[in-house]
Amino acid sequence: MTEPPKLPVPLGTHAAVWFIGDREVSGEFEARAFSHPALSLYGEVERPAPSRHDFSPADHEFERLAGRLRSGQDVVLRQVEVTEWFPGRGLGGATTAVVGLNIAEVPDDAYRRVRLQITGSETLFGVAPIRSVRFPGPPDQPGAELYSAEANPDADHSWDDEELGITATCAFESRCTYGDPFHYELAFAPIVELTSRAPLTVEQWIATWVRPLLKVAALATRRPQKLSWLVVEALPPGDQERRSLRPSGQLFGSGIAQEAYEAKYPGDPRGRENRPLFTFATMPVALPVLLRRWRECEEDNNPFVELFGQALAHGDLPARARFLHLVQALEALHSYEHRADDESAQRAFETKRAEVLAALKVSDIERAVMEFIRENWSRRRQDSLSRRLDDLIQRLPAPARESLVTSEMTTVAEILEVSERPILANQYQRLRNHLSHGSRNFGDSELRPWVRSIERLCRGQALRLLGFDDIAIESALAT
């Protein structure tokens, strides 16, 4: 194990020189947390025309803009917009910035490796990095004055997928104190390292691997997670150079906290909120495959992934809004997966509707009645939300279906007065109708059990889409 990396670039404003064409323009670079990087220029962005005597604010765009900090580190900005408000004074921002020694020399700004941290990783990894600890015992026992900790090799995980061209390593890296005879501390930081056989740009890394990893982490840990930091590395052919000599850089952009993250022991590991649905140690699917499947769902425009992903990212939604949002996600999922059947049924309905209207037209029915039927008989076939929800419920293994109903739901269930089967799906539908139409209001405490129930159903569907089998789904939803 090695000491976890220290972030090379502190937050704040740094003096910089920007390279625009064949000129060097002095300015500044502002490194921000959770925000796009900013820059300023103290000089003409473009060479002024010889006859120019007046000035008006001008906007300038750069696909790529390189610079150098006073510390000697390169800065590579992407998607840059600069507004020149006064002669020789420009302010702007960029979508992303990579800052590091020699990082501007990397061909095509493409990197073979990223190292990163996301919050909640210690829960996601699934196995603690310390297997056992030892404290001093009775004076007459061997090693009576010994304090020790034994590392757990099972805490680290690695996957190498030749088809996807990616290697993923999730490991705890250690930090300990030295030289202080009065204090000793050992701490671990969970770090994810992804290595691609083909170099990828920052945009490709984020879209292909990092964003799906954050979504999967939120699904597994039951709460939104954030990207703590990310460092890119350009590996030489064969990966033989020492890490200290490889061009590497810290990424700045929206949603990155820019702070190191150390593993934390949960206050009560037995509490449901601290127990993950699955971990890297127990999941039945390799991590690269899991991330690819999430990405494929997004690329296939499966609306459930977008809607449920939003719910994962916004854990603070009120109970009413959360329930309505999740029901919509499930309805969209069923419609998406059965769109061919739905379209066929709609065509059959349109044909039958036309036949009935034609038969009525030649009958003795009054004209006014005929017009009323034509105007009020919808061209869309009637369908039932409860039918769709029950179909999704039935796709879960039996123990998982049973876990959707709890005693805490009884109070609201009695108010809903549902007797027709399927009971739970009809209760979901009636509660959705009350909440969306405002015909009946319920307090947050009354709705929370129903939110947990519909969330459990959503998680089961998400696991199914990710390739978990019934045994794995049953195990995950039992936590």
C-alpha cells in the first residue's frame, strides 16, 4: 500500500500565462470546488486592427486553451468562453481544466488512466481494510506491549475486461504517521483506478465510466454520492515509466469536490440506511460490465434510468414529490419495455373504433348522439397504471414482492379502501391519483412507508436491468 495522493493544486486564484496563437498573455486561473474553472486575461485576446480607435465588449470562444501557472504546472482548458469587457481585460470560464506538469504535451489531450475517489466508497467496497487489531495483554503473555493491525487483502478488488478494453481496481490506500513517539495513526482512503487500453479524453472518461460509477454508487448505497477528486494520467507504451515521471493532472469541473476522502466507520452499521444493496465484494456482475449496462440503458433512451437516476441524485425530495416521481419512472419503464405490444394494441383499437363508428353511422342512432360519441370516445385506448405496476411487481422474486408491504403502510391502506386485485398495484395507483390531483393529502410521516415501498420496487427493477439474477435481487432487497 502507498500513501494516498495529495491533491497537487490548491483551490483559489493562481497567476498564469495563457498561450493564444504565437503570443503569451498574462492572467489568472481560478481553481474552484463544485464549479467550472474560471480565468482572466490581462492583455488583448486578439490583435487589434491598425485602424481601430473604438472598443466594444467582445466574446471569444476557444475549443482548447493552454496556459502555465507560476508553479510551472500546465493548464489545459476545454470549451472556453472569454468576454473582453475592456481593452486588455478579459474574463471567462471553461467546462473543464486539467492542471499538472507537462500535461499540455499529452497527444490529443487523451489519457489512459484515471484515479478518483467518490464518497461512500468504503461502504461500496464491501470489505474493511483492517482484518484485525491487537492490543497489549497481560504482562506475562508474549507481545504484551504490542499494538498491531493486520491488513485485509480481500478488501481490494480488480477486474480486467478485454472486450471493453478496461481494467478497474478498487483498493484502500493507507496513510500513517511517522517519527512521533507519542502519537501513531493509521488511516485508509478508498480509491478507484480505471485504466483503458485506448486513450480517452476527459469528456469520454466522464461519460463512459465516471458518471455511470456515481449512479451505481448511489443505487448501491441508497444515497447520492459525489466525486471527491479525479486525476488523469498519460501512460507510455507498455506502462514502464515510473509514476512520478508520467504526465498527470488534476481535473477541475462542475460537481467535483476537490477534497481528499478517507474511509469512515458508520455510526450504526446495522441500520438500514448504512447497509448497501450490494457491494463490489458480493455483486454477481463485474464492475466494468455493470457500468457498461447502465450506460447502455442511458444510450437506449430508457426513461426509467433518467427518472430513477434523478431520484438517486436528489435524496432530499419531499415524500409526496418522491412518490409521484418514482411511480412515473416505473410507468415509463413498463411502457418502454412493452412499446411494441402497446403500439400493436393501439393499432388494433383504432381499427375496432373505426369499425364501430362506421356501424353506428349507418344505424338509426340520432345525429347528436353520434357526434357526442365521436367527440368523447378517445382515440387512445384505455389502459391501467395498476396493470403496468403489477406486471413489474410480478417480475421480482417472491420474497422481494412480499417485502413491498409492511405494517407501517396500514393506516394509509385503510384510507385508500382498495379491495380489487391486484391490491398493492391498485393502492399505488389510487394513492398516485390522490397526490397528483390533490383530492386527498397525507403527511410526510404517513407517506414515508409508501415511498420506501415504491423505492424498493424501483431498486429491484434497476438491478434487473443491470443483469442481477433473482437470487441476487432477493439478497439485495432483503438488506
